[in-house]
Amino acid sequence: MTAISPVRTRCPADLVTAIQAATSRHADWQQTAELVAAELSRHLPAPDMLTAAEREGIPDDYQCHVLHVEPDGSFSVTAMVWRPGQVTPIHDHVTWCVFGVLQGVEYEELFALATDGTHLAEVGRNENRPGEVSGFAPPGDIHRVRNVGDDVAISLHVYGADITRLGSSVRRCYELPVLAPMVS
């Protein structure tokens, strides 16, 4: 798993205020993800919120830059930088998550755990492009993300927890066999 860089509270103030308003409604996780996604859509910043060096990424793994952690630990905002070919393991999350693509294309594969727990089934795929925002909440949030393009991809992620305290937003990585979807 990628290392988390030190916290720098340098997230755009309008975005932080909008997320605070959405999370203060104390909705369930799925509703909170939808509320935060709507705000991120309205306040999605440009990639240049990161320095030129940060936008390059690192060779070994995708890179996470923590931009804001709410003082009460209710949410964190990060920027993920993906060089071509970089990929996450198949994983799920400890809490709700919302992401918006700032640059490049992030390819996402969605999975469901079989009821007997012996394998995963692929249940969907998305190509997320600049300006696109999505959100989800456990359960049902098993996915893998990769940069399949030739350029660096950058996305902004909002998690419903203090990931500097947790160390990651990932709850579990899955190393089970994956069954491809049936083609009709």
C-alpha cells in the first residue's frame, strides 16, 4: 500500500466549507457520500492545487497527498497521483468515500464478494475522466483502481475518517480468485 505524505492543510476553503455542511447533516454513510459528491462536483479544484513535483508522482506506487483533515476527524481530503500503469490492490474501505478526477483517466473495476466468501465476481467497470465525481459507502465498495493511460492521472478523494490516524482508508485487501462477468 502506498505511503501517506504528511498533512498539509491546503485544501480550497470553499471545498472544506461545503464538505463540512454536507457531513454536518449526520446522514447515513451512503447519503453522506451522495451529499459530499454533489459538493465536490461544484467545488472540484484544478490539478495545479498540487506543486509541479507532487503532480509527477513517484515511480514505485501511486502517491497520496493529505490536503486536509477535519479537526474532529470526521473527514479527510487527499489527492492521489497515479503514474501510467500504477494500480491498487482489490480492496474495500473503512468508511464512505467520494472521488473526483482532476487529470487523466482512472479505470475502476467493481467487485462483489460471493456469499460463501470463496471468490469475487466482477460487477462493473468505469472509466472516470476529468470532472467526473462518484461516491460509495460500505458494504458493496470492493474495487480496484488503475491508471491505464499514458499520462499521470490525479484524483481528489474525500474519506469519512481521519486517515492520518488510521494510516489508510483501506479496510481489507482481497486476494481471492475473480470470476469474470458472463457475456451474453
